[in-house]
Amino acid sequence: MTLREKVLNWGMMVEKWVVLYLSRLGSFFLEAAPYILFGLLLAGVLRIFVSEEWLSRHLGGHSLKGALKAALLGLPLPLCSCGVLPAAVGLYRAGAGLPATFSFLVATPQTSVDAILLAYGLLGGFFALAYPLSALWAALLVALAIRFGAGEGPTSPAPVTTSCCCSSKESPTPSFKERISASLRYAVEDLLGEIARPLVVGFLLAALVALLLPTGLAERLSAHGLVYPAMILVGLPLYVCAIASIPLAYAFLLKGFSPGAVLVFLLTGPATNLTSLTVLSRVFGLRPVVLYLLALTLAAFSAGLLLDTFFPQVALGMGPAGGKEGLKLLHLVAAVVLGLLLTREILWKPLRKNQKRTCACHG
């Protein structure tokens, strides 16, 4: 074979892989788009209509009741593992106990209303139900470990009344129309701005995993009892938000990983990353953080084992967006709208900022 033929063969192989990769990427994006958009709208409504003051008022004390409330309140909120840190520390300084604080820290980044809807679209209705229930179990187990293993921990500062509270009383109450407008602005401007890059990275990695990961890897890991530890080793240090982890979970399922193994990844990946662990150790000390990691790992193992033991085929049918229905007009329109919004966040906004800076410098 001549050099020219080798180059041509190599070029044809690269072209084939690129086409396959783009096909997988487009398929994932088409299936997920309407659920992401609808989830963003619901997340915006929650953000505007559920105030932080109301959250703080219900999470005080060191009881497990407060931890349960914290988990239930945190499940639908659209915050990632880094974004939840200031919210959780703020709740703690407003009077929330350690169990409630760590319960909120676990439940909030693991799921959100938009991630649950996306899980329904890609993984199916039963998985979309098992996912938040497992996150609730993980939050409660972590709260139990903190309550009985760490005691009361560092003293939580007493709630303080700031000038913001006074000013909010003087300001007129916004109308329902204004709140809806604010929720839409939050969904499109703030929330999408926060998740745009990790969401795109999640889709890019999901297509790469679906293309390059060996099909028999899950079976080989399972034969040696390593599939759950492998998912935890991937998930714990990784920075991935809840909604960005769903396409990765979908790719793992396509490559033969069990629903339980995928659930282990979903419970550990969004809940932790190296940055958040460093901050938590500084604020709360090493002991509560170690208990948090151990309890979270145990919760992920037990939830994955339960799902694989009693419902081994639950996610193999995929969600309602899969198959022939995945190319309906609704999915195509949603993909175009979401693609334009992501392009605006990732490309257009930074470009406009650079242009403004350039104009200011010249001016």
C-alpha cells in the first residue's frame, strides 16, 4: 500500500468517525431538547415563587425533621454542586442545623426539576421516579450520619436581620405578571447562563462515550465486582451538574451499564467535586465532610443494588423521546430553539462583551 493510499484510508476512517460522532450528538440533543426547555421554565417559576427567606425559616435546628424538609425543598431546585455551596452556607448561617445543611447539600445538586424531566425523556418514567427518590434516600442517610457522627459540629451563627428585610417590606409586592416575567428572565438569562457550558460539555462527552467506550466494558467490570466502584471513582471528583449528567447516564446505558450502575453515577457525580469538598472542609471541618462522603457512597451503592436486583430492565426501554418518535416536529423545534439559546450564551454574549470592552478602550 502506497503512502497516498494510507493517507486516503486514514482520511476515510476519520470522516466515518466524525459522521458517527455527530450523528450520536444530534440524536442525543434532539431527544433531550424539549425536556430541557420545559424544565428551565419550571425551574424559573420555582426560583421566583419560593423565596430564600421561606427556605431558611423551615430548616432551623438540628432535628431530622429539618433535614427531611431540607431534602424535599432542595430536590427541585436548579443548583449545581458549586452553586449550592453559597446557598447552603447562607442557610447554615441563618440558623439551619448541620443535618439540614448537609441534607440540602446532597439533595439539591443531585436533582432538579429540569434534570428530572430530562431523565424522563431519555431514561423513562420509572427511572425518573427512582432518581429523585434515591437522591432523597442519600440526603437522609447523610443527615443521619452527620446527626449521630458529628454531633452539633461548629456552632451555627444565629439568624440575623439585615437591612434587606426592611427594604423588602417597604418595596411594593410584585404582581403575578411581573413574577412570571421575572421567572422567564431567570430561566433564560441566569439559569441557562450558568448551565450552558456544562450542558454542552455533557452532550459532547456523552456522544464521545457512546462512540468510544467498548461495548463489553460493563460486563468485564461486573464480572470482577468493579462496576459500582468505577462509577463512584468517575463521579466523586467530577464537576458535572445534574442536567448535564443525564446525557452521560444515557450513554452509559447504551454501552451496557446496568440501571443501578448509572444511578450510582447520578448520585455521586452532581453531588460532589474537588472544589466543593475543599470549601466544605474549610467551613464545617474534616469530620463532617468525611462522614458526608462515606454516607453518600453507601447510599449510592445501596440504591444502585436495589434497582439492579428488583428492576434490572427498568431503563432498557428508554424514554418516550427515543426511537421513531424522537424526530417529531416538537423535538426538532425545541432543538432549534435550545441551540439558538445556547449559541447566544456561549458565543454571542462573550463576543458582545469583548466588543464593548474594545469600544470602551478606544473611547
